[in-house]
Amino acid sequence: MTKHHQPQLDTSPVVSDEIRQTTCYMCACRCGINVHIKDGKVKYIEGNRDHPVNKGVLCAKGSAGVMQHYAPSRLRNPMKRVGERGEGKFEDISWEEAFDIAVGLLKPIREKDPKKLAFFTGRDQSQSMTGWWAQNYGTLNYAAHGGFCSVNMAAGGIYTMGGAFWEFGAPDWDRAKLFLIFGVAEDHDSNPIKMGLGKLKANGAKIIAVNPIRTGYNAIADEWVGITPGTDGLFILSLIHELLKAGKVDLNYLIRYTNMPFLVNQVEGSAEYGLFVRDAEGNQLVWDRATSKAVPYETRGTKPAMSGMVEVNGVQCRPAFELLAEKYLTDEYTPEAVEERCGISAARIRSIAADIARVAFDEEITLDIPWTDWKGEKHETMTGRPVAMHAMRGISAHSNGFQTARALHILQILIGSVEVPGGFRFKPPYPKSVEDHPKPHHDVTPGAPLNGPHLGYPRGPEDLCIDEDGKAKRIDKAFTWENPLSAHGMMHMVISNAHAGDPYKIDTLFMYMANMSWNSSMNTSQVMDMLRDKDEDGNYIIPNIIYSDAYSSEMVAFADLILPDTTYLERHDCISLLDRPICEADGLADSIRWPVVEPDRDVRGFQSVLIELGARLGLPAMVNEDGSAKFKDYADYIVNHERRPGVGPLAGWRGKDGKGKGRGEPNPKQLNKYIENGGFWHEQIKPENAFYKPWNKGYQEWAVERGIFDKESPYVFTVYQEIIQKFRLAAEGHGDIQPPEHLRAQVKMAMDPLPFWYEPFEQTLINKDEYPIHALTQRPMAMYHSWGTQNAWLRQIHGRNPLFISGELWAEHGFAEGDWAQVTSPNGTITVPVVLMEALNAKTVWTWNAIGKRKGAWALGEDAPETKEGFLLNHLISELLPAKKDGQRWSNSDPVTGQAAWFDLRVNIKRVGAPADLQTSPTFAPQASPVGKGPKDIAFGEEWK
Amino acid sequence: MTQLPTSTQKKLGLVIDLDTCVGCHACVISCKGWNTNEYGAPLSDMDAYGGDPSGTFLNRVHTFEAKAEGCASQTVHFPKSCLHCEDAPCVPVCPTGASYKREEDGIVLVNEDKCMGCGLCAWACPYGARELDQMAGVMKKCTLCVDRIYNENLPEEDRIPSCVRTCPSGARHFGDFADPDSHVSKLVAERGGMDLMPEQGTKPVNKYLPPRPKADVNGTQAPALEAQSEEITGFLGWLDRTLEKI
């Protein structure tokens, strides 16, 4: 027996030489991180405890940032293509040559026809800057990736209540007692959601998860509702039916804070039918029951009617609430009417409605915090309805997703749980009425900037980006009758439209951080063909492609000129209030990235490259009067650019004295202040301003002080959405701007001012018996919104992605362990390994998205499991729907916003044996790797032993 | 054979809440990041970018499905690392005295200077909580971040295992189970904390809080809301009555 012996241990090792605090970029959550630096190198990353987003915690991606920073797939030099597109053969060039090539392409386009440049960015966290650059360049063809990500969620929220889930707001994690989460595997707010769920659990709140797939967040829910994909809207409207029927709606809230009392024109056939009745000053009117008169809705002391036809100025009209109640109280939305389609029993729908009503009204919260509303009325307390909700792509990535997102917001509003304690809360700069958002701009002038920001929220047909003939002005056909409210653009249509020359041909496609030749496109194989396709003269149909990425991705192989970006630890960035900031409901915040280490390769931060390119092109906002560059680099821009006088990319430490919050002239020491403070700036909102923000005078005044608005901008929630009705009226023949005949019926159907449910388009055009199964994807938490594949640690968690098959389908097809399946959609067939999963909607199969990789990409070995057993479902999905009866193929997207309808996919499956080579299909010829392959074995940390 | 101490002053360990763990793997990677840099040999990754990547991890999350008759299938995320057993079977089997349990706090460690990589301890561990590092040839296991929890170079609030510090959902807790008033002891008492495989007689220090009971396939069957009326006219009557009260 060896005696017990304890060696001497050093239990207090020195961790590092220095901690540098910056912002994570492993996904869109943007947590604060402590980067431990040893011998000038990155050693270890942990969460920043002081940071408002993550408060010290950090997800798997965040901690694995070390391996991202050292990834062998990092690009090293500017490069120009020497082989054919898609081969991945490049020659290293200097930055000078790279700029010469880029200027050589872009300068003549700008002088002659700026729209021939299509500039689209992917997971860009600097959209206020890249959009500003594109606006100065003068092309109207700019957008980021929202159109194929989750524009339905954003637009549905903005048009309904001036903000959405996601970065616009969050559940009141501290006070909610019932939480419903719809269609979320993971989300941008990844750490706050996890922290919030932990709080809910600790507080004993109930969690109901609505999702066909029970993983992650859905796994810990008290109640899992395995809904049939694409039917969330129907389920939500049935809940609304039940609540209305029982009178479980917050009438006081609806009267005060929404447009439910507004009088709606009921003169059928009139050009104003369905629009609000207004007085001469343009104020919307309500019917005051006390005086039996129509008065402007903002009049104090009125008792607005919520039902009843009245006549105002000779116009028959009714309160919007009555229209809503009539619509949802019909038998169309009874639990019995929807149960089969939703795959949820009527009894269960009733039970969930009862849970919502009980918590909202029987467990009301009262905070003894006095506040004053925008009409000047004082309130002694804040009343909360502690039912919170959250949703993401599962409900939005369908062709009925916009109206479904609206329905969910309306459910929250009807029970009075938005911007109240225990409910859903906005994060500044939201709430912000749709009326305070920009409209899309599209007037192109050669040699001059565009006439305004590209993207925005149309208020009516007059804001569409179409010419006199109704033809799309933008290459992606955003803001057209096909998808009038495509607020984020439609990046997924750019390559196919440019290839088809419809609406026109372009000269140069310029992209950033967008893996369009792989997981970021529908029907990947066809997109690769389009990028490679040549005309009769042997020229590429899309003539020039410039691409910036930090890593050797699949898209790199298809570019002609590569501008290598840095890793996120080597760069400046700002997470700006002008953009998609990091605020939480209780605070205003923004943050920076700064080079905690310098690059050891000849690479440059993309935004700095854009600034220099802009100066070389002589773009007005980027040069001084003498033609010299106005900004040295992106850091210089962050500090010195002013979007409006006194308002710039960063809100903290503005002004010469550094005391300005939100407003103030540029402060040359601003970045140092951010660095000293841990990389971020944060200001807590006072408790009396922290709720009822759209209607809270104190909040509104503070928001003006901080530069969020230039004037107080209170508004009421637009449950009934008049803007949408304007498009419907056009489809019915009213007005000068008319949809083309072939779209008239679709516009009339989809543009309903009150949400409704319709069957996802794809399944109405196919034989459902032939394609009986729903096929979905999810991103795993450890790789969400991330570039995880080349990460040595993360790829050991998710290096292969089987197709998960429901128990019912498994039995029906006689699958056994080790089997593979042939999965066929109207667009193609893939052959993939399968795994049984019982916690799954019976008619559904799914897989992890974006695990599969092309051979040769990401510096992986060609036998990497990602390239053999990994696969993409994208091959089965097309950006176009199957042909209609008239032979036309329509866009596979939401008819309101153009959101890519990824999750409408229907397939059939056939059991097959494992192929001898265990290789999924389709497979593609390897791309050459401009960075070689990663090392064989690694032992990170060895150098510091 | 190596002796276990007859008793330890403290029983440091983890409580892992299976009701709250969402399976995000944050603890797995944070552990890897800290421990590849600190205690002993690095945690290597063999064939890191190739066809069969295989690295050493001290903590892994497994996902299981559990389906009872009439119930919806449940997904359970199960993080697993060394449980720092009181009767740790991995220690007595060690032929060199490399595996040992600390008297002061009960942490089970491997003295890598003495470890010859024979793997007997890993065979003896019923939980599969030890991994032989393929590059260094020594046995690796959870150290309970012994180089964090007493580390005077760290702020006091950070003197906890890296997996606990990073866990976003707060599903991991660290403390002394010998102290009945400690946070972890109370959690175990309140939530019915369980030993993993108690029949093995290892007396694990780490405890698991079981998932709370979930609703079955029919949901919670709350009684339906009482309708004001099935007809729109009845609804409008309710509306008028209610508005009078506002």
C-alpha cells in the first residue's frame, strides 16, 4: 500500500501578465470579455463581471475565442484569384495592389451607374458604418443579412409596437412568473437568455416552450408544446380567441396605450376604407362615451368607446378593437378548429390560455413607483402583468412569419404585458415608433451619394423602391409589390437576381462576412453554379466579386479579390447606439473592440479598409476639402464621425470634458475612456423611467437628453396597422401606385391590418402526400451565429450532424441504428445519416445547421467529419417556390417582408443503408486552401508551462 | 495500492442543477481554456483539424432522452466531471501513489510527476470521469480548479471553479458539503440532491439536482377559462359592462 502522500502544489499561479477587456464577437450577443495576455499573446478568455450584457458569465463560443484567434484558417494576405472561380487558387498581393484593383473596379461604376455595385454584408456588426459608406458611394444596392435571418421578427415588432424581441427588448426576467418561448433554439441574446432562464427557475416561474424540437431551452421548460411547423400563428390566434371570449384582456391598457379605440373607416369600397378617421389636423379620433363626440386620441380625460358604429363627419366608423374582437372570436380560431393543424389538442390550448389569464390577471404585480405619462397624468404605481414571451426564427422563417410575429405581439399587448413589470421590456434606443424609423431611399445619381439610408420602414405604396413601370429598382427586389415591407433587404436574392440579370445586370458584387456559396444561401449548389457561370464570350456572368473575410471560408474560393480581415481581438469596432446596441431594459450601453493584440499577418480590419477605399474613391464624407483622407482608420471614424451634430458612433464620454452622455462633440480621448472602463459605457435608467417607456414622460425626456431622439416621441401601439391596409387598398384598385396584376391577389391576401394565419406557401404548391414531412434546422448553442467549424475545441462538440427523425417516422420507415436516409424535396435529394429523436414533433425531421463544410475550406483536413458526415439541408431549399399553375415560380419568402422561408421546407424520406464510403451527398470537388491545413496535434498552453 | 485519507476537513464539490442546465457546453469549454493553461500538462487535441479530432476534456456534457409511457419525451443535459468521491475507487488502484485525495478539502488529484499513464484509475472510475491525455501520456481529471479556488492572484469572487464562474444559467454551484449551512448543502436539502450511481458505494461529493417534474403530453390541464358568451353580441355586452368600471 502506497501511503497517502500529498505533493506541494502551487495553488496561486499567476494567470497572466495583463487583462485586456474588450467585446466578444463569437456571435451577436456581444458580451464583455477579459482577455488574459501572457508574453504579448492571448492566453485565456473569461467573461467580464462588470459588463451589462453577460455580467461575468460566458458561453462555450466565448471561451473558445482563444482557438478562433489562433485558427489556422485565418487569411494572411490580400489575394487575387488565379484559378477559376470556386477552385480556391490565389496569388498573394500587396494591399496597394488590392486597393488599386478595388478602385479600378469601383471608381468607373460610381461615375457611370452606381447601382452596378451590389454591396452586401453578412454578420456585420457595423451596419451603421457600412450603410453610411454605401450611401456615400451612391449605390442603392446595400443590405446586411437580415432578410434571410429574421426580418419577420423585426418588422412584425416594429410595425406593431415599435420594437421586437431579439435586440429590441427582453423579458422581465426578474419578475415574470410565466414565460412562453416560441421557436427558439438559440438567439442573439444567448447569455442573457440563459441567465434569465436561470432566474425564472430560481424564482419558481413556469416556462412553456413552443417548438417542434425539444432541445436546449425547450428541454428545461416545464411544459413542451411540440407544435407542427408553420402553425404558430394559428395557435396564437386561438389563444387570443380564448382570452377574448373570457374577457381576459386588459381594456384599460388597450385604451391608454394602443390604437384599439381609434375609429376605423367602415365605408366599404371607399379609398379610405379601413383607414383611421382623422380630424383636420390629422389626429386620429376616438369616440368619447362621456360626451358622445369624436375627439383626438390624445385628449385627456376621455372615455373612449371600444365598440359601436358611429358617424363622424359623415363617415361610418367603428373602434379598431371591435374589428379585432370580431375577427378572432369567429369559429375559425376555436381550439377545436385549429388543434389538428397545430398538432396541439384543444384541451391543451385552453389550458395554456387559462394559465396566461391566471398569471396576467390574478397574479398582477404592483410596484410603488410613481410616474407621469406623456399626457401629463400622474400615476402612483406601476401595474405589471407577469407573463413574458420571447420568440425567434422558428416562428419567423416561414412565409406566414410576419403575420405570426404580429399575432404574438398582439397577444402580449391584449393582456397588457408589454413595457410593464413582469412582462416584455424594450431596450433603448427602443421603443421607437415605426413613424420614427427611416423610409427606404433609392434615388441614385452617378458620382453622388444616395439620397438617404437604404433600408427603412415604408409607410405606404409611395415608399416602394420601384420605377414608374412598377419594376424593382434594387437588385434584391426589396421594397417591391412582391415583398413591400422588406425592411432588411433580401440578401438571399442578390446572387440569383444578378445572375439572371433581373431587374438588371451588375458589375461588381462586394460582400463582407457572408458565406453565400455555402450555408448562407438557399440551394447552395445552384448558387455555386451561378457564381461560376460564364457568358458566350467566356466572361463571368457576375463579372467581379470582392470579398472580405477573416477566414478561409467557402465563399473565399469564389471571389476575385480577397481583402483579409482581422480576428475580433485584433481590431477596432463599435457596438453603437446608431446600430444594434447592447442595451438592456434598465440601461443604455454601448461598447468597443480594440486590438488587444496586433495581427501577426498582413491583414486589416475591414472597416478601416472601407474608410481607406472610400478616401481613395473620393467619397464626400470620407475626404477633406483638399481631397485628403478625413479619417485615418476606423478608430478615427468611431471617435470623430458625427451622424448628427453632437451624436456619433459612441455615446459615452463625449465632449471636450468627456462628460457628455449621448450628446457632445467628439472627444479625442474617448476610446481610452472606454478601454479604462472595460470596453463599454453604461448608464442605468432611473426606476421611474424604466417601464411604460413609450408613454413615460420621464423616459421620453431622458431619451432626448441622451440623443436617442431629437424630440420626445411617445406613441401608441399599432395593433391595427393602417400602413398595411394602405397596401391592401392599392391591391383593391385605389390610388395611383398599383401592384402588377399577377401580384394583386397576393398583396390583398397578405396585407391584412390585423394578423391572420395562412398556410405556408410551399405546402400549398406541392403534393403533400408526396412530401409529407417537415424538415427544419437549428443552430447549436455552441456554434450559434458563429464561425465555429475551424475552432479546434468547438468542432469536437459539433463536428457532424445527423438527421434527427421522430419516433413515429422512425418506426414507420423501419429505421435502425446506423442507417442513412435519402431525403428528397421538390428541389433535390440528399443522402445523410439518421438518428432517432423522440422529443420531436411526429411529422418533423431536423438537423444542426451549418456544420457541414466543403472539402478544403476552413483549413480542415479533407477527411474532416464536417465534410463527410456533415451536410447542409440548404441543398433541398430553393429561393423560388415550385411552379404555380400559370408556370410562374415565385419567391420562397414571406409576401410582406421577403424573409426567406427556410422552415417551410417539406420532404419525403427513404431508408437506405450506409454508403460504403460513409460520405453524405451531394459532395463537391475540394477547394484549394490558400492557407494550407491546420497542424496535426496541438497542446495549447504548452509554451507557458 | 494508494491510501485514501481516513477523513477530510472539508468536502469541496459541485452541485449541478439538471433542471436548469440547457446543455450549452459553456462549462466544458471554460474548463478546457483554464486547465489547458494551468494544472499539469496541457489538455491536448489530437488531429485537431483532421478527420478524427479527439481532445482531452475534464468536463463533458452528455444529452439523453428519457421517455416514460404516456409522457412526452424529455431531453436531459447531463454535465459530467470527477465527483471527488469520499471512497474514490480511482485512488486505491493507483500503483504509484499519483492519484490521491487531499486531506484538507477532499479534492481528488493526479500528481502527474508520479503518473505513468497506466490507466488503472480510469478503469476503476465507474463514471468515466478520467481521460488519459494522448500527447502527455498522463491521466487528466477535474481538479475542482484547485489553482483557482485558493488563488491569491485572483479577485476573491473569482476563487471558484471556472465552470461555475462561467455557467450562464447558474446551474452549477460550488461549496463545502461538510458544512451543513453552506449554499450547496442547503440546495441539496431543498431540492433533493442526488448521488450519481449510489450503488457503486463511491460516496460522490458532487451532487445532482433532479429535473423538476414536467407536464405530460396533455399539458397541465388547467381548467378552461369561463366564456362571457359564445357570441360576439355577448362579448360586446361584457365590453360595455367592463368599460363602465374603468
